Amino acid sequence: MGSPCEIQMFAGSDAEAARASDLVIADVERLEALYSRYRDTSFLSKINRVAATGGAIAVDNETAHLLNYAQTCHAQSDGRFDITSGILRRAWRFDRDQPPDPALVESLLDRVGWHRLDWNPPVLSFPLAGMEIDFGGIVKEYAVDRAATICRNAGVRNAVINLGGDLRVVGPRSDGSPWKVGIRHPRQKDGIVESVLMREGAMASSGDYERCIVFDGVRYGHILNPATGWPVKEMAAVSVLSDLCVVAGSASTIAMLREVEGPAWLAELGLPHLWVKTSGEIGGPLAGRLSSA
């Protein structure tokens, strides 16, 4: 998943804990093998090889489910959440010390856009050759939700699954007390903006701090506007609580992509949240107090 991952749980025995954690790890590894953009053997890479030539491919039910959700996110975000924008990675290399040539970014934009695809389940077609898709904004959160279900089915009633900061709580701690979850400060290393007490549900965060370039005093984060090809500027970080991690994750990313409209959109959405602007302003119903969920 390209990030630190952990499971914390209370179980009736070491054997029960080992069995549940092994099942979770196996499923996370299965999803990574299917949808990693870094593996030539993944199904995602197979899709993108078809996309490169402008062909069509039939997908399985699980992939269709992810594509349907991506389509919903695209609509909910007015086109800002777009799984075809991953091709912009060819310009944006966050292991370098300066932003890309604007001409290179511009040259990729004509291959970005969900509207350029033809999604007629179960067949995904690419009328325009040279496109790519990337499930990076969905699959990790989907994996968290599956892990929670796997834990419950294995008899575990008290656990936290945390995949790179996107997490799901399965019941309270064994003594009935809530789990205390910190929301990372986007500008203070190891700093916490707020803590949330959780007995159930999910939390996911998006921000400009994990992968970024700071050049001439300007921070360029990895969340890219698919219309411009350049990073968002208004929001430094957004955290959202929901019953499902995939919903919390897409909501936090859409809020980042909505820029100045993000806080109002989150308020209308009605999910508990916290946002931090690049100006340092902090807001949302989770801000300024120890919150319970």
C-alpha cells in the first residue's frame, strides 16, 4: 500500500488473533497485487496496457464496483475526483527537488478526463489511446473496510485497522473504552491537531504533507487538480469520519480538490470533519476539542 500499515486487536487467544490478522494481511496483499500501479503483473497494469493502445477490456465484479464508485466520486466532485489523472505522475515526480516544466504538465491534460472513457459494465473502453487509470484514491480505503469485515467474521470485536493513516475501528477497546485517534498536523512533524475518541466507524485524511516538493518557498503537494494538472493550494489537510473508510477517504480528497469551496461542501455533506488551510486556519466540527465518535 506504499505506507506503514498496522492492525491492533483484542482477541480471545493468540491463535484467534493470528488467524484474523493473517486473513486481513492476505486480503490487503491480494488487493495490492490486483491494483498496484507499481506492479507490471497487476490487473491495473493490464488495464493500462489496453488503455495505452486505445482498446477495451472486460473487468470482474470487484473492479466494476471500484469503477462505479469512481464514477460516483467524479459526479459528486463536479469532475475534480478523477481516476484518469494518475497520468500526471509522468510530470510530477515528488522525489525531485523542483516542480515540472509547465509545458510537460500541459501536454498530458488532453489524456485526462473520466468523460474520455466509455464505461459500459463490465466493459471499460478507451476511445483515446494513451490514457491511464489509477485506483490510488479508493483501493486503500476499500481495503480498510474489507479488513474490518474480515475481523468481524473471524470473531474479533475490538480492533483498529490502520493502512497509512486511513483507519477503521471495530468496536471499542476490550474494556469498553474508546480508541484515541490523533489527527496529524500538516505543518508540524509528529504534531497533532486534534484527537478523536472512536468506538466504531472510520476516519481518513488527505493532505499536502506526505508527498510534496518545496521549491522557492512554495509547497507543491501530490493532490492534483485534473483540470489544471497542478496541486491544490487552499487546503493543507482534511480529515473526515464516516461509517465506511472509502466514503471518508473520497470525501476528504474531494474537499481538498474543491479548494475554497471545500469547507462549505463538507458542512453540507454533514459528516464530522476537520480541515486545515495552508494559511494555518483550522475549522470543522472536530476542531478545538476532544471529540467523540
